[in-house]
Amino acid sequence: MNMLHHMLKALPLLIGTALCSSPSSAFDLNGIWATDPELCGKMFEKQGSEVTFTQLSDLYGSGFVIDGTRIKGKMAQCSIQSQKQEGETLQLEAACATEIMRSNMQFDLRIVNEKAISRRFPGVSGMEVTYYRCTL
């Protein structure tokens, strides 16, 4: 009984230590992302150390490449201006440019797991697209 009493008293300390010792790090977005992980090889190709879109990538779905603060899509290039993580949601602001215009965008990425994220646009309900991490 005395040993159980000591163990129960130490439990909050053990839980607190476990919570504090696990580092809370931001989700790593770097990589290649596609709407269908089975088609990554048809959407992307490596040219040296750089990942590019194949000529017919649009036929196989949507995707993008994130490298640091740069997001490269088939039609647009973006630069992440700010990123904030709240739980499983990453809130991003990005300055984007296409061949014909520039714009600032805000969107949320919900972390599904280490290999999947869902893109949501604030204020647009029902528009969520899931992307999967590719390996080439």
C-alpha cells in the first residue's frame, strides 16, 4: 500500500516529464506532393537534383513541390510568407505568381499523417483536396 501511494504521487511528475521531453516540432512540408501517390512517377521526374513536372502531368492529377519556403506548381510559383501551426492545422500565407498575374493567398493544410495533407481554403466550404507525399 505504501509503495502504491508513492507511485501515485510520482505519476503527475512522470507524465509532465514525458510531455516536456517530447519536442513539439513543426510538420515538415518539404517534398513532392500529389493527389494520387500511385501516379507520382507519371507526374514528376528528377532532372539532376531538381524535381520537375512531366509534360503530361496534368492528365494524372494535381501536385506541387515544396522546398523550404518555395512552392512550385505546374502553373504557379509561390513563396511562403508566413506559416503557423495550430494542432494538426498549418495556416499558410503565400505570394504566388503565374505567367499572367501575381496574388497573395491564404490556405490551410490539415495534417492527416506524415504522408498526407489536405488543403483547405478559408471561407470556401466543401473544397478540400488531399495530397500524398511522393517518393521518386
